[in-house]
Amino acid sequence: MVSSSVLGFPRIGANREVKKAVEAYWAGKLSAEDLGKAAADVRKTNWTNLKERNVDLISSGEFSLYDHVLDHSSAFNVIPKRYVGLGLSALDVFFAMGRGRQADGVDVPACEMKKWFDSNYHYVVPELSEQTDFKLLYNKALQEYNEAKALGVVTRPVVLGPISYLVLGKAAKEASADFQPILLLSKILPVYTQLLSELKAAGVDSVQVDEPVLVLDKAADLDKQYATAYAALVPVAPKIVLTTYFSRLDSNLNFVAKLPVAGLHIDLVRAPAQLDDVLAAIKSTPIVLSLGVVSGRNIWKCDFDAAIKHGQKAIDALGQDRVIIATSSSLLHTPVTLASEKKLTAEQKDWFSFALEKASEVATIAAVLSGSQDAKVAAALEANKVSIAKRREFEHTSDDAVRKRVAAITPEMYNRKSPFATRKNVQAKKLDLPKFPTTTIGSFPQTKEIRNARARLGKGEITEAEYDEFIKKEINLVVRFQEKVGLDLLVHGEPERNDMVQYFGEQLNGFVFTQNGWVQSYGSRYVRPPIIVSDVSRPTPMTVKWSSYAQSITEKPMKGMLSGPVTILNWSFPREDVPRKLQSQQLALALRDEVIDLEAAGIAAIQVDEPAIREGLPLRRSDWDEYLEWAVDTFKLSTAGVTDATQTHSHFCYSDFGDIFPSIQRLDADVISIEFSKSDMKLLQTFQQYGYSNQIGPGVYDIHSPRVPSEQEIRDRLQATLTIIPDHLMFVNPDCGLKTRGWKETETSLANLVAAARWARENA
Ligand code: GLN
Ligand code: ZN
């Protein structure tokens, strides 16, 4: 029998129950006990749903109220000292680490967050040092296994493996200079030994141990550590299914195939070509192979024929009992269910599968491969054939005008008219900004009123004209505030945007969007990625109305605000029938028109955000050049249509740039703003080292937490920055948009930021 498995499930709940409960708890409107109940209800629904869909191996323990890596840190006693002794409950310490805390005399910033591999999910980075005192404070996997069992669902617990946990962590401040988290392997293994042996004692048959680090180049140097760790854990643990995803094992397979584990999971959606090598490597071992054939990262219906071919090949090599049909990764990166979508047409709905539908897919494929004679299985197989054929038919219809335009792109279209040094002078005259110009990243607080107005527009309770008036009022408020607080380069505040990608998706041809397709970005923050279904074009201007209104009510320069082609692509569910490059080119041409229209409307600075350009980088270095070439080119294509006098900006979040630095330079934006407040100065040193020549605004405070930075803090940061970045290239700004913040902290933080910049003008 071929079994089916789901590697992890969205945590939010079909109606965002968990998000709402967590936020209510933070607001003091829900007790810890009721939060626990809300979470347990969602877990119960998820488990029962998966069981009803005949999934054999159902995940447990991977649920989280914030982030699963943070769950491990919290359970392993990896709690930085600054969160200890504050009189907080364990739950509040957990949240304080995730999002900082500033209340009742307690004032601690959040731990650093980082992108989870190449996804838009963020994990909380473990802080490790020689002093780390690993202890298993509680066994979350066991608790949830027991919880599910009591509900009649036998699950396969999930834990993040020891090597990946360490490698994803970072050296804490107090660590010595030559410390590396992996040096703690022998210290962390007892915790895993205890955790896994408790699972075994509880009767757990198999456990999913995630080691996604195995798909990275750097795992090649960790062969000994992997051998040591799994030699120690296998004897005490339930059957371990070593789980990799998001890319390929490549040469790491050499040592992975020798590990004494019971099973291995590989991602065949991202890396189908690895199947042959893996089969050859494990054929003569007892290892069970879990085939990730149903995408955990995209929402297109699985093509059963293709998946069955993979499955059959594995069965031919290993036999049915050594094959599992699985999702490629956790389904965390997909929305809960298509059943919540009422506005998609029947044709569109037929193209997609969300998490619950994907669960049915793995179960059906496994049943087919097991030789099931069940009529329902046969019907599902037939229905899939019909759906896929229809989708293929649709894919053949392309927008000729768009395709022709892409084919006609010329090399000049990628470059500005003059080099940066020339542009800088022309722009200085036009914009007349002071030294250390202050600006923000674009969005201002998305208040309840704004969300309500949008919801009411959606329900038809207010007219388009009334909504426009409301948005204008909001823009007014934001503009007046920025004038009052003394910012130099203003923004309109983006009140009209539900989300920086969805907003554009909704206005472009070629996209469809969901009503309830929420995907976790970090903590309680969820986004609703649009879906690119066909060729992309811009029927009408998307932002010009708002930016020019904002400019019309102030003497100060207004910065136009767009999301870049690579980011729109990365934060959407992309098509799978054409390359990402083509999709990005189409987006870039649409944005290029918008940029030119903004300039014509009198907007002298235009920011095209590319926060996702780094995250889209392939996990394997050998794939980087190809990606960077088209990613940088398409950004340039979108921005280079303007005159020298227009100042182009770009913004990046979590800017781990060291290794792609030449590409950041090649973007040739006049100003970039980067996330920096949570990383160390190393990032800036990289800029210095490479001699970055354009203007740069290193984020001087962390907007991901409600904490207010003092003026002194910002001054200190500015001063530190100025030892590295020449003063004439410096902008002063927060590290990201303010949409998730409240007005109160925004007002004080920005007042402190302006004061610090003024201080710098006098003193630095
Ligand atoms: N302009 C966007 C904003 O301010 C940028 C957000 C982002 O980088 N994630 O919200
Ligand atoms: Zn950002």
C-alpha cells in the first residue's frame, strides 16, 4: 500500500479564527485560556478534515500561535536573557520574543525575524551562544499528538531537526567571536533525544523530522554533523522520516542516503529531476521514500498523470510499501480551502487546489497507485484529467499585444539616460531636499476605519465616490501629519491599498484574487496573494490619481509608490505554464507605463519596492545568475523610462545582501532603503566594501514591533551608520512601511526620527 501524507497545515483556521484570537489576546480582550481553546478548536477541525479526506499520515505539532521555530526555541529554553525575569507568563515571553513588548514598564524589542528559505513566511531567529542552556521545558509535539489521539486521529508529529534548528539560528550578542551555532550540536542532542524518546514511549509510530537545510549548498559541509546527530537519535526515536523541501539534495544525497533513518522526503515539485538519483541512492537501503508531488507552495491543481508517473517509477524501484505520496512541503504557504471562495468563476475554481483540496489530492494519488478499485477514486482521477485538459486549453490563449511588446523590448529600455552622478545633481536642484533627507517607506497605519471603509465598499454599502472621498481625507491627514512632524520627502500613505501586491493584482489584467486565500507572512500577519492566470497588462493607471491628489495639497515633494515586478511575482501565486521571467517582464512593462504616467503627473520621486527580490533568490547558488539577470533587468525595465530629474527609489526588507551585492548596484535606483535595524553593521560594511555608489537609507528603526525608539537610539544608529556610509548619500527612514503600526507609536517614532536627523544635520 502506498500511503499519503500532509507535511503541515495552515494554522489560521478557515475563518481566520486563530489570527483573530491571537490579536484579541494581545489587545487584552481574550484570556490565555480562551486563546488556547480557539487554537485547539482549529487543530481539531484540521485533523478531522484531513482524516475525512483519507490522508494516512497527518501532521501534528507544527501548529503555532506565532511561528514554529519560535515554538522550538521556547520549548528548548532558548530564551534570550532580556525576556527573562520580567514577570511575564511563558506565553507572554513567547509573544514578546516574536513581536517585542512595551507595556507596564516592560520594554523589550522583538527577536530578529528572517525569511523562511525562499518563501514569504518569516521565522523568529534563535539566538545561541556558549551559554545556551538547552532544556526541554515542554514537549509540544507530544502534547499535540496526544490531543489528536484523544480526538480519534492518529498523527505523525513534526519537529524541526537539530541541524536545521541550529543552522537557522544565529550567534547571540554574548557569544564569542568564533562561535557558530552548529558547535552546539552535542549540547542540543540530549534535548532531541528526550523529545523523540517521549514520542516513542507514547506509541508514536513515525515522526517527521524536518531538515530543510539539506537542500542548501552549505549542508555539504555538515555531513559529519548529520551522521552524528541521526546515529544518536534513530535508536531512541520513532521511525524518522527525514524531510527536505523547496529544492534538491544534489550531492548532499551522498551522505543523506547513508543516514540510518527510516524515511526520506523529497520535493518533486521544485526539483523533479532528483528522483532518479535518489532512487538509485536508496534502492539498496530500507529507506521509505516520500514523494512531494502536490505543491505546498502554489495553488494549481495537481496534474495526477504526472504525479502518478513519478509514483509508479518509485514503486517500480522500491515497491509499494516503500512509497509515500505527499505534499511537497507543509501546506502553510497555501490558503485553507477553495470552499470559502464564492467569487471565483466555476472555470477558475476548477484550476485550483488549496490546502484541503490538496489533502484529497495526495489521498487520491496514493489510492490510485495502490491499485484502488474504489469508484470514488476512479471518478476523482477522471475529473482531474478533465480539469487539467481544460486548463491546458486555456493556457494556449495568450494576449498577443502583450507578447509582442515583450518581444520588442530593446536594450536601451533597461537603462536611465545618464549615470547616477549626473542624475543626482539634476535631482538635487529639482527636489531641494536638506542633508539627511527624512522620508518613510510608503504606508501609514491601516486603521480600523480604513479597513471598514474598504469592507463597506466591497459590500456596496458606500459608493465608489464616497470611498474616494474617504481615501482623500486619509491622504490629507497623512500629508498634514508629515508636514507637521517635519518630514522632507512625503508619501500619500497608501490608505487605498489592502496589500502592496493584491492592490496591483486587482487592477492588472491577467490576475484573479481570492476572498479568503490568506497565507501567513509572520505572526498574525497574513497576506492574500493574487493568482497570475494569464498574460499581464495594465488597462488604466493604478496609482496616479492618489499620488497626484497628494501632491496637489502640499508644497513638499511627494514620492509615488509602486510595488516592483519581481515582488509582485514572488508574492503572487505565479503561473506554472510559462517561465517566471516572462511573467516578470510583462509586469515590468505595465509598471513602466505607470512610472512614466506618474512622472507626467508631476511626481518627482517614485519608489518601486522590491522587498522580495532577495527572497526570490534560488536556494542553490548554481541557479542564482539566471534569476538575478532577469530579476534586475525587469526592475530596471520598470523604472528606467523616466528623465534624469526623476528620483527613483527602491526598498528591500530583510536585506541579506552580502552575496548578491553587484545586483543591488546594477538596479541603479537613485535611492534605496533597506532593512537594517535588526541586523548588525555587517550589512552596511558590505555596501562600503563594494563601494556602493548611489544613495541609501538604512532603516533607523524597526517597524515590525509597536515599540517606540527614542531619539537617542536613532541618533546612535545614525552615528554608527555614518561611520560607514558617506553623509551625502544618506537618507533617514524607518526600515519598512508603517501599515501594521498604530498612529500613536507612529507619531512619536517619526517625531524622534526627524529630531535625530535634525541633530545629525547640526552635529554629524
Ligand atoms: N511601500 C510599502 C509600504 O510601505 C513597502 C512595504 C514592504 O516593503 N513590505 O508598506
Ligand atoms: Zn519593507
